[in-house]
Amino acid sequence: MIHLKTISFLFLLIFLMSNSQAQQNMTLPPHLKKGDTIAIVATARKNIDDNLKPAIQLAKSWGLEVVIGNSIGLDNNQLAGTDEQRASDFQNMIDNPNIHAIWCVRGGYGTARMIDLVDFSKFINNPKWIVGFSDVTVLHSHLNNLGFATIHGIMPVNVEKASPEVEETLRKALFGLPLSYTVPCENENKLGKVTGELLGGNLSILYSLMGSKSQIDCRGKILFLEDLDEYLYHIDRMMLSLKRCGCFDGLKGLVVGSFIKMHDNEIPWGKTANQIIADITKNYNFPVVYNFPSGHIHNNNTLVFGRKVSLDANDKNTILKFE
């Protein structure tokens, strides 16, 4: 019979090993250089329009070559082909040693339907940058769990309306150049200064991943959240679920991006999205900053999930600097 002290020791050892793994720095895929190739694929909603010229021109202006995936142009109701077709295209690109980054064409919905069809074994030995936001949060969270950094930034369909300043933040992230942001302090901010790895993405997607192997691990991290087109009580439900699953217990800081096009019921919920987030996180000591310029907005600035950042929320401004 196993002694009770032995069982206690084993549980403690498992916890310490798990916590140690959570604190390890993530692997950064090789940064791009001129002459490298970036692939454009669809992991979610279809892209059947002739709208990729601005993105291709932008990538080429940076000295990159562009490959268009087989999933571009596929039409399966809302999706870019079947789950198997999207997964196969993505698989080919992550397995191809001549592809150095993968740029997801758009979000919508569908990445979660194909994620379990993808074998990341070759990616682990030859990682590359995965770029996108919104529904691409599925890939961010899954790959961050595997220990690899990813890029939360504009997608090819966004390039035509993106400002040169936003485009430049993506170039800096891809090419490994210094990246930092200074924005005015919001009255709602909870001040503080912390460092840690930045993770996160779209709140609705992170909520949908709870209980799966792609669920976000917030221990010791700084969390970024954004969303759009949701009912306010949905925001409350999702934030409360993150709280109840322990996501905020070991969190170092919270960066709240854009929460736009929110809806309300005939009987109002009574709080804005920012007020909901403030209410649910009020008993925690970590700093919280609001209206950070990233998400489903015109100035969707690039973030690198898995990279260590310093977050300085003071009474004048918010400084987010990638180290």
C-alpha cells in the first residue's frame, strides 16, 4: 500500500513540474529576413474574392515572397472548403521547410473545427510564425500551449484599410525589430508595473476553448482580451467563466483591447464591457488597462503572444514594451 506521505509528495512534484513548465520561456520561431516566403491560407471563413493584391504587395515591399494556399477560393457555405481541406492546406504549409510564416487570410469561424486534424510534430522541430487574430485565437492558444510564440495582427483582408503605422508594427514583429506602445492612461485603469509573457486573443474564442487541450494557461502571464459583436451579458458570462476556472488567480496583468459593436437586451444589462471586466476583476491585485489599440478596430496594432513584455500602467500613460 502506498503511504499517504508518498502520495502527497507525488502530487507536490507534479504541481512543481507543471508550474515550472508554465514559467519556461516560449520558443520564438526564426524571424523573417528578405527573400523568405510567407503563405496565405484560410483556416476559417472562405475567401473567394479577388482581394489579396494589397496584402501581396505589402509582403513583397518587405522583400518577402508570397505563396497562396489551396484553401483560398474554396467555397463550402461559410467556410473555406471542408475541415479536411483547410487542415490539409495548413498542414502542407507548416510542414514545408521553404515556408517561413503563415498568414491566415481572415477570421470568422472554423479554425476550431480543423485544429485536431493538424499534426504539429514537424512544426515543433521547425517552427514558423503564425499570424492573424479573431478566430485565429484558436491557433494562438494551441501553439502557445505547445510552447511557441505567435503573432496577433492584421490579416490579408485587413491590409487595404490598415494604416501604414499598423502595417509597420506587423513588419517589426515578423522581422524581430524593437516593438513597444505608449498610449494615454484611461480613467478606469488599475495602475501597476509587471513583466511576463503576453497571451490571449478574442474572448469569445478563448471561452469556447475552455476544457480542451487548447485552453489558455494564464499562470504567471499577462492576458490580452478583445471582442466584438457580442451581447453585454455574454461578456459577463465569459469573464465570469474565466474567473471560475482560475484564469485570474495567477495572472500578472490584464490588457483590454477593443470591445466594439456591443449589443444589449430590451432590459439593459446596466454596464459597459469595460465596466463588466472591471467588476469581475476588482478583487485581484494585478494592473488592468483598457482601450488598448488592438483588436477589431482600424488601428489593430500587432502583439506577439509568448514574448515577454513589461507593462507599466501609470497615471499618465500605459507602456507595453516587448523585451
